[in-house]
Amino acid sequence: MGDLFSWLISFFLLIALLVLVTYQLMCLADLEFDYINPYDFSSRINMVVLPEFITQGVLCCFYLITGHWFMALVCAPYLCYNVRLILEVVCTLVWEWEDCLSLNLSL
């Protein structure tokens, strides 16, 4: 019975990821056909990027906790890629922050 619940939870997490990716693709199609401008596109995409990363991390950790090793190994490369993207953004922001502080500029 516990295995059934774990697969149901992973199913709903996967559906949530598919919904987020489909929304991003729809926004990309709207941008391609000039229904929205690039500023609106980036604000819409930025709203769903962090929930997508969190959902992917929760899903991968859930597979590890429940002992589904193969599924965890399948999810791990994408999770590593997401962590690398987040760290890259944070390092860029810290670098710009240090540059602003060294020039005595206010943000």
C-alpha cells in the first residue's frame, strides 16, 4: 500500500512538472508569434522557474527516500543542471554586488 502512495505522489509531482514546462513552451510560442513582448515573456517565465526547480528537487529527494534508485539516477543529471544554473546566477549577482560596493555605487 505504501508503494502505491509513493507512485501516486511521484505521478502528481511529474504532472506538476509537465504543467510548468508546458506553460513555458506556450509562453515561448506567444513570444515567437509576437503576442507578448520580451519583457512580459521574461517576467512570466521567471515566475515559474523557481517552482520548477523546487519540484524537481523534491521529486529527486522523494525517489531517494523511498528507495527508487533507478528513478533517482534518472532525475539526478537534471537536478545537478538546475543546481548549477542557480549557483551561476548567485555567483553573478555576488560578483556584481562586489563591483558595485568597490565603486561605492548604490543599488
